[in-house]
Amino acid sequence: MIKLFIFDLDGVITSTSIEHFSAWKEIIKDRFNIYINDSIEEKTKGVSRMQSLNRILESYDLEYIISDNEKVRLATLKNELYKSMISNFDETNIYPGVIKLFEYLKKKNILIALGSASKNGPSIIDGLGIRNYFDYIVDPTDLMSKPHPDIFNKAMNHFNLSPSECVGIEDAISGVTSIKSAKMYAIGIGNQEQLNHADIVFKSIAEIDNKFLENLIEGDHE
Ligand code: BG6
Ligand code: MG
């Protein structure tokens, strides 16, 4: 019996994964005059701000040519730019089907948690006007980034549940790995081929139907 759904934020509930990467592109172009390739985006998902920067720098052999202070400066600039890009986000930026799914889960008395690596998570949730749906928001500070299971385990342990009582929803390869490492049922959102390690993949949250949810919630996924 499922008791808890743990949602990733960026790219699942709203489009902020796009703004995260756009902000990095601009910061790296301004600093190094390099146009970072779209193929690097996946590597920056689910990991902390500084890890995202390090992965971008590594991809261009730039990680040793700048100081740690300079990395902090770039990460801070990126976050300022990112926040300005999403400053007008409101309920119109919630992906289709998300509210319907939240309402369904609430009706079934299923707990809802946010399991995002983003420190901006709580303020984004407030901006979207959906804070009231969440029973718990994981603070990613001091937790290992995805694909490590820490973030999903933190939500599960908060409610004293076991993995078979939890479902994770993710759009990133590392995020799905994180859910599976926590031994939970993984719903992938996006591309079937990319997320084939998920238990099931939907193109978007809007495609998740009630029949599927009913079977999932009542079923045994040990
Ligand atoms: C994750 C994103 O959700 O949050 C990553 O997928 C991002 O790309 C990470 O680096 C940290 O976000 P923030 O908002 O704390 O910089
Ligand atoms: Mg995501």
C-alpha cells in the first residue's frame, strides 16, 4: 500500500530545469566565451549548484584554471540570474495535470513530499501557490546529491515509512537512479529510452491516469 509520493521539482512540477540550464549557459558564455553544449544539461540535473558548475567546467577542462573563490562567485551569479528568470513564476507555470494529481492524492490520504536538490525549492513552491499540498519538504543542505538515495530516504524516514510504501517522480536520469537506489517505485516523466530504469515512464504528469494510480496505490511493490 502506497502512503507517500515524493516529487522532484525542476522539470516535473514546473519548467525550472530549463531556466537552470539557460542561466548556466549565459554565465559560462560571459566568463569564458564558451557556448555550452545542450548534451551537458543532463549532467547538471539533480546535483547541487556547485556540483552542476563543476560538471560543466570539467566538460571543457576548465575546472583547474579557476580558483574556488571564482567558482563561488560564478555559482552566486548563476543563482541571481536564475532567480531573476523565474521571478514572475506563478500558478500558470505549474505543468498540466500536477494539481489534478495532488488533489487525487489528497483525496486518497496519500502524503506528498518535495524531494528536490534545489535550495530554491521552497520559494518556488510558494510562488506557484502549491505549498499547502506538501506535507514535507526535504532540505537538501548536507544531503548527498542524486543519484544517491539520500533525498528520497530523508522524506521516507521523516514519516517512518518503508521503501515499498513510497513512490518517487522524476524527470532526470540521476533522479530515477536515486529513487531506485532507495528501492522505491519510480515514475519517470519524459523520454522512455532515457528513463528506462524507471518502473514506468509517462511523457508528462498529465498522462498519469486514475486507473494506474489506483492500482499503484493499492498494490504491493515490495
Ligand atoms: C536541481 C536541479 O533540482 O537543483 C539542478 O536539477 C540544480 O540542476 C539543483 O543544480 C540545485 O538548485 P539550486 O536552486 O539550489 O541552485
Ligand atoms: Mg528534475
